[in-house]
Amino acid sequence: MKDRNILDTVIEFEKQIEAMQQQFGAFKQFIALMMEEQQALQTENLHLRTRLEEVIAQQPTVEKNSAAPDVGEGYDNLARLYYEGYHVCHVHFGSTRKDEDCLFCLAFLNKQNG
């Protein structure tokens, strides 16, 4: 009877090892896929950076000591952020608005606009 119990334990242990081998094989396939995807993304990123540098090089140069940036541009950026769903007020700046208007943000935007 004792030998039968040991044999059952060995058989169960063997099944567990086989299951682990299957899981390990699936994990290796997943890692290989992730490595391929990472390589593709790195290549794409390199191509995009190269293209961006080409586009920047083709744009006319702007003097770094030119006048201050247009104030309206900053307001437009804040208004765009607000309408994309983010707070622009000092109370909750940068947090998500959750589809509700914020009186602080609206007052701030109206003050900037006026």
C-alpha cells in the first residue's frame, strides 16, 4: 500500500512537471513575440526620428532671441486641454475632468480671454 502511494505521488509530480514545461514553452513564445515587436517598434521609432529631423531641417529657421511667444497660443493650448477633458485651473491642474464643467477652469479661461 505504501509503494502505491509513492507511485501516485511520482505520477502526480510528473504531470505537474509536464504542465510547467507547457507553460514555459508558451512563455518562451510570448517572449519571442514581444522581442520581435520591440525590435519593430525600435526600427519604426528610428525611422520617425529621422523623418522628424528631415522635416525640422526643411523648416525655415527662427531666431532664438526673437520676441516672446504669442500669448494667444498659450491660451489656445490651455483651452484645448480643457476641452480634451483636463483641468487647467490652479486647484486641479492636469487631473481629468470626468465630463463635468469646472467653474474654476471656466473662470480662469474667461479671465485669460478677456
